[in-house]
Amino acid sequence: MSLWKVDDFGTAELMQRYYQRLTNGEGRSEALRQVQLEFMADPDYRHPYYWASFLFSGQWSPMNNP
């Protein structure tokens, strides 16, 4: 969920990194947190416009893989 209109390319990058972390077994909220920290350290995405609008709501545990 985002709190404001977001950049398409930045969001695609954020989601790609987020889902990669989920695939690796990271919890949902921790995956988002880590990707946001990565964005803060990246000169191309460090402005809060690219990462601060996203928040996690719901179950925080890792996803179960079948």
C-alpha cells in the first residue's frame, strides 16, 4: 500500500527487490524495511519520494512456500 502517487520505475525496482527477499524467506515487514534501507543508501532512490510512501499492513510473518 502506498500513501501517495509513486514513480513507476522506482516502484518496479522496489517491488522486485521486495519480492526477491520474500522468495528468500524473509518476513514481509522486514523485507520492506530492508528494501527501504537499500533505497536510502542508493543515490538514485534516496529521496523519500521513492520509498517512504510504502507501508506494510497485515500478517508480518514469512510466507509459507508449498
